[in-house]
Amino acid sequence: MLIREKTEQLEELTLSPFAQKSKDTKGRELPLAACPVRTEYQRDRDRIIHAKSFRRLKHKTQVFLSPEGDHYRTRLTHTLEVAQIARTIAGALRLNNDLTEAIALGHDLGHTPFGHSGEAILNKISSFGFKHYEQSLRVVELLEGSGGLNLTYEVRDGIVNHAGDNEAETLEGRIIKLADRIAYINHDIDDAVRGGVICEEDLPKECVEILGDSHGDRINALILDVVENSEDKPDILMSAPVKNAMMQLRNFMFERVYTSSIAKKEEEKAKNILQMLFETFMKEPEKLPADDFANIETMGTERVVIDYIAGMTDNFAVYKFNELFVPKSWSLR
């Protein structure tokens, strides 16, 4: 018996009846010969980790643009925290940890430079709109490598449905939507306190009483609530008091940090960078890299330009802006 087959057999014996088993995947758009060692979802996880779009997450803003300090979250560290929270929940519920981790690691591959301000400006200037979760699916299906990563249906379903109104088909995918929210609310509080934007004492007292007065206590309380309310059920649930407390914290962060804090004052400059890049490439698409320019015939100029800008890191967007708009120094000989 192959190692993969032993793992699949172990899943049948140990996982919840509500878990998505590796051998029951709906498969890939392009069939592949099975790996002798890895299950299909382990294979997807590895493909995502080795992707260039995954590595670029380390230079994409989470919330705070260009903070001074080494401990603020980036899109990559956010992704790792989501994966850790999601794996903890999936393990406790005896769901498929490999599928859960693969979705978590891929859920933000399509995120723009400059965080949600980048997403907002691309959504505004694009004629077809822009949602980072839809772009994440586009990355794994088409843009990464030579024609996408060819991931399984369940991983792709979890990625595109981790945000927005739709729900993933698998419980593993539904975990990611909650794990994402648990992660970003709490680590954004941590970063905002570190940056002096808010103080721990500013947090709504009723939320602190329910969830706890420290970063670790809040995450632990939220995870335990999900596990206790979802155990042996065909859905991923939270209790009403805990969910309300979490959403109240989220509203607090929008009011005090995400939309109006001093730490966000540079975001208009970031939006202007992306808008000017968009307008320039639309007028002069020959300034795109050759590989991207070659796709215009099949995808159209606007689609190619949006894909190119969305894939940029913060640093590269600034570099391209300087290259195109900032005069170069020169000297007489």
C-alpha cells in the first residue's frame, strides 16, 4: 500500500463524517497522476507555498502602510496566522487539516498592493470591478506559473468563498471565513496598539468582558466558541453573544483604525500611485512587460493591466511609479 493510500485510509478511520476526505475530491481541471506520498490536498498546499504569488505576500500591506518597525503584520504573516487558527479549529472538529491549510495559504494570493486601499481603488477604476477573493481564484486558475496551479475543486471553492456573501461547499472552506476574521481583527488591534493609534483601554468594555483583555485570550475565546458550537454539526457556527462581540470589535476597528486613524493618512497617495499606473498602462500598453503585453490579444488591455497591478508588491508599485513619473538625474560629459 502506498503512503498516500495509508493516509487516505487513516482519514476514513479518524476524521468526522462531515469532513471532506482527500480521496473524495472532485478533482482538478487537468487530471494528474496521483502522488505516491501526498494526498491531493497536501499536494495543493505545496503548490501554493512554492508559488511566486505566495512569496510576494511578504511585501504587501496588511493594514498599516510602510510602518517603522519589524513587528507589524504583512499580508504573508496574516496568511500564516489565518492558517494557524484554521488548523486549530479543523483539528478540534476532526476535519481535513490539509484541505483547511491549503485554502488558508491561498486565500489572499490575489490581494493588491497597499492593502484594502489598493483593492478599493482598483474596484473603482476597473469597468468590471475588483474583489480580492475573485482575483485570488484567478491567480490560482490562470495567472500563476504557466496557466495556473491546477488545484483541486475544493481548494478553489474555499479560496473564492472565503469572503463575500457566498459560503464554501466544505466545512473546511467555511472555517477560513471565520479564521480570517478572527485573525485580522485581533492582529490589527495588536498592531494599532503597538503603533499608538489606540490603547487597550479604548476597546469596548462589553467585548473585553466576553472575549478577554489580551490578544491571546481573545483568539482563544473565539476559537473555543467555534469548536463548541460546531462539534458534531454539519456547519461552522459561533454563539450569538461571542459573534456579536466579535462584530462589535470589528465595527470599532473600522471607526478608529481602518478608515479614520492617523496611520491611514498616506493611503490616498498609495491610491494615486495605482490609478496613475492604471491610466498609463491603458494609454501605453507597450510599457507592460512583454509576457503581459502578449496576453492583450486574448484577455483585453484592461484585464491584463488590472492583473499586472494587482500582482505588484508595495515596493514594486512604488518602483514602477518612480520609473515612469519621477525624472532621472543626469550629468553633462
